[in-house]
Amino acid sequence: MRTISTTQAYVEGEYYRVLVATEDSTVSATSMVGDDLVEVDVFAGTTIYGLFTAVSVSLGEVTAYLAGRTDIDDVWAYIRAYGEANGAVIEGEDCAKAAISPLLDKYYAQASLVMVPSLYKTSIVYSERPLSTDGQLTFTRASDATRVNSSGLIEKVRTNLLLQSNQFDTTWTTFNTSVTSGQSGYDGSNNAWLLEADTAGSSASFNQGASISGVMTASVYAKEGTTNWFRFSINDAGINSRAWFDLSGSGAVGNTNGNIIDAKIESAGNGYFRCSITFNSTAANLLLFITDGNNSVSYSVGDNIYIQNAQLEVSDFGPTDYIPTTTAAVSVGPVSGLPRLDYSGGCPSLLLEPQRTNLALYSEQFDNAAWTKSGATVTANATTSPDGYANADKLVEDTSTGGHQIQQIVTVSAATVYTISVFVKYAGREWIRFTDAQSSNRIHFNTLTGVFGTSAGTVIDYNSTTLGDGWYKLSLTTTSVGTAYTPRITLAEADNDVAYTGDGTSGVYIYGAQLEAGAYATSYIPTLGAAVTRGADDMDTTFASAFATDGGATWFLEFDGNTTPAVNQTTALGFGLLFASGDRLSYNHNTVPEHRIRVTADGTPYYIAATGLNANTNAKLVVSVTASTYVVYANGTQMDTDSIVGDWGSLTEFETAITDNFGALGVKQMIFFPTALSNADLARLTSL
């Protein structure tokens, strides 16, 4: 316990759990969680709970009860409560706590802004300090996207196109049938339905019209009742595409016909099976019929089955995890406007990328005619892909002598830099050649060991990224020599040896082909029959209550190894802070490329280029400025210092301009201090 008054100051480094006003008082304090107290008037007897340091009293007297050493779990409890109250998604808690914990002894209380990517929702990235609207960074991206999620899998946007997916007495139409709710479901709930034939006739059906075009999968959970057979059907412009399912015993698929590509049945528990059909059509209706046997259209009044949780989605390999809907289709995953916490580097980073377009068609469906095969075939959906579903194809060599390959010719702009990328995994043939076949620029890669072999032609850059389960992402950057660009994957008997007699079984698993204009590969953009564009990630915030400084400022950044360089930035802000005076602190790359800080003071730009840290490496950077100097540290070492003329009165805005000229960022931390920290502090911050 400590008395704090106009004559008795707080003790540096102490933290207080409870403040009790023993007189009418005016109190200020730095809150470790929530908002700071700034000249707050309180009556005698008022009790304030929280976690405070730097308590001061300009009027009256306060009794402060010591908290002891600050505990990250206590701090995080406040952060989590704030996020939950604001409807935020909370991810990567352990990583965020590990990043914030070493700041608590000093830096967390000193900072005006602490952002470790963990809390977000549509259009907002939350900071852990302050827990107020000033800590909410405004985010936009006008398109869906993908990310690497916490399980290490590529997470795509998935959509259930059916309405009222488990409210079967609404937008669904019954014919000679009735539905009754409140039945025991596969998931232990009581929200399954009894579907029963209640009228004699030629068929007993249950359907919903839907916008169906291309290769899709429909699914429903079903359980036998008085009958054990039902038929899934697609009304496709007069063509009846149908599959029968036996719900007895271990379950089985019966006959299929029409445009059905595949039919599956999988046990789901409590007597239920998840039954699905994959089809290629432009159908207007999805129908479910009660039948009395395989390949039958007959039934008896009173025949019934149980159903639950229907889904219709774009998929050529079967159903994905169920997505409930009500009056509209529902999408999940990194949908438009949702920030992406990407786990490519282990702990999450905020992924900020420029706009890119995947020009390669049918990026996952290598059996499609858009991909030309020579000396090889493709087995569709042969293994589990990097997105966790069984939708990766296998490129299989035949028994001919010569090349064994697959390619696609894409129309592009001449004399333009493009990057091709694909995910590959060993499937009996170790080596592959990855080629811009139009100009024979190529690399060789061992899918078993993950090492590169020979490269040839005019290759600007090539890279591989290791994923889980034996998968690698390969990329190759070249310049187009005409208007046709040809991504090609060729099986190889050894490094730089692609002409051989195949064995008819060996090959390589492939997934997620991408061709994009730009000097580096960005996150995967799935395509079907047309090119798809992902919009740029953007985070721009005008602070509602400007952060005042004492005439100096310090800005700390941590980036993961997925931060990608582009060209030299000399004019664009890129990613940075704007002060009321017009002075700026920003991050960008130089031509090496290295991580770089740019200080713009009194209209003069100062570049710190000699960090020695390649922009594809993990890096902690900090810049500290006063009215007369700047200092930059990177990973514990001073990189530069010089004289400036600056005015750092208040921070007003955070801006990004993520373009191809800038690059892509993986932001792991961002901290702003309203004062210039000492060199010792800068070294320590970038070494934590």
C-alpha cells in the first residue's frame, strides 16, 4: 500500500491493483490494460480497479495498493475480455502473450500503441494497447483471399450456397412428403428432421432451387428410418443426374448416372452418414427422393428417413466441413474485408499483400483440358493437399520414352516479369523440371529432399517454401518474351534429365498452380474457368484522439521471413506513420534488397539502407527520433544515426500503400512510443 498525493509521488516500476481516493481527487495513471486515466476527477471513497503504473495526483490524495510483479495472464485477461466484448476473433494467444510478456516490466506502460496480431474482425485489426477505438486499425481488402492457418494448412474461402441449410420447412419444397423437426442428430443435438412420404404418387421428393454452375458437391447427413434408401438427384435441363444411397449397416453408394462425377458415403455417428454427390452441371434444382431400393423410384406412404445439415459448394472432390446458413449463402475463411493472420512463420503475422491475379485456369484441377498432358496422365484427387482435403492430383508418367509433362499456355503481356508457382510432393519420382516453357527458363527440384538442382535460361529468381506432410511450394520468376507464357511441370529421372522411359506409375503430387504478374509469388489464389484477382490488403487509420508526444518518438517493427522485397522505394510512404507536422516515419525496401527505415523530417527524406538484413528474413527494427537526431537499430545492433530537423508533436495517422512496387509484409509486432528511447532501450527492444 502506498499514499500518493501532490507531495508524495508514485515509485517507478511499481504496479497497483486498486486506487482508493481518500479525498476528492484528480488522478492520472498509466493503465497496463484498458484506457489510461488522464486528469480524472473522483470523489472521496471512490475505488478504481485495474492495473496501473505512473500514478499521479494533481489534487487530493489516493491510496494505491501494490499489485506485485505484472503477470501476463492478468494483462491478457483484460485484452481477451475487450476482444470478446467487441466481437473480435482471437487467435494465437500463446504467441501474443510471449511477445507482450517481456515488455511488461517497462515498455508496455510507456507505449502509446502495441499491436501484436491476435485480435481481429471484419475491417478491424485490434491493438493490445490501447484497449479503445484509438487502438483499432482500419483494414480493407475488396476480395476473398487465402492464408496459412494455425494448423499449417492453406485456408480458402468456402461457401454453402444452400439457404436454410437445416431449416427444412422454409425455402425447401416438399412433394408428397412432410418434414418434422426436433429429431436426434448425428452431432448429439435435437435439430435433425424426419422426412416422410405422406401421399401416394410417382415420387416423394424434397428440393431447393439453387444457382449451380460447373463442378460442385452437394451433401446431406442422413439416417435410415422405416426405409434405408434415398436418391440424390440433380435436375439438369432435363437430364436426371442421380445417385442412390443405402443407409443400413456400414452404408453404401448404389447406382449413379447422368452427370454425377462421384458419390460418397461416410459414417458420421449416431447412425448417420454424410452422403454427397459431385457433379458438373447447370442445374436448377437439388432434389432428395425417398425410395424403397437401389435404382428404384418407388416408395410407400409412411416410408421415412432422417436428414440434417445440407450443403452445396464449389468442389470437385467431395464435401468440406459443414457451414450453417439461414436466409443467405454463408462464406467462411478469409472473406472480403477480413484481415489475414498468417501462420507461415509459426506464430501469426498480419499478411499485407498487393493486388495480384492468378492467370492459370483450373489451378487445382490438372485433369481439366486446360492442362495439356504429354507422356503423362493425371489422377484427380489422389492425396491430401496443403489445404487438408483430398483434392491434390497426381501427375503420372506413362511408359513411353521421352518427356512426361503437363502445361498450360496463358496469354500475357510481352516483356513483363511473371512468377509461376505450384505446390509439389514426392509420389515416386524425385526430380521435376519447373519451366517457363516458352523461353526455356527452368529450374530442377528434388521433391523428396527439397533441394534445387540445375537452373538454366534467364531466371530472375526461384524459391521453395517447406510445408507440412512433404509438400513444397516452388516459384520461378522470369520475363515473358512474347504474349504466350507456358507454365510446365516435367517429371525428371535425375537432375536435368527429363528424357527417359517411364514406368507407368511414378510421378509427383501437384496442387495450386499460379501465374501472376510480379517479381515474387504471393499467397495462393484458387481459380476455375477464369482468372481470379485478389485485392490489395490495406490498413489505414486516422487516430480519433491524436497521440501527443514529448517532441520525440520511437517506432518498433517486427517482420517475419515472408516479408517480400520489390523495387527501391524513394517516394511512396509504403508502410508508416504520419505526424501533424507532415513529418513521417516509414518502412520500405532498397535494391539489395534489405529492410530499411525512412525518416522524412522538414521535407527531407533520410534513408537508412545498411541494415544488412535481407527482407526475406525475420527482423526487428526500431527508429527513434528527436527534434535534432534519428537513431536506427536492427536485431540488437545500431545501423545508423544522423542529424535532422524534425517536429514530432503528435501522431495523427497510420498509412499503408502495399503495391507491387513496395512488396508484401508479414507484420508480427508494431509498437509506438511518444518519446525518444535511449540507445540501450533500442538495443534491448530489438533483441527481445
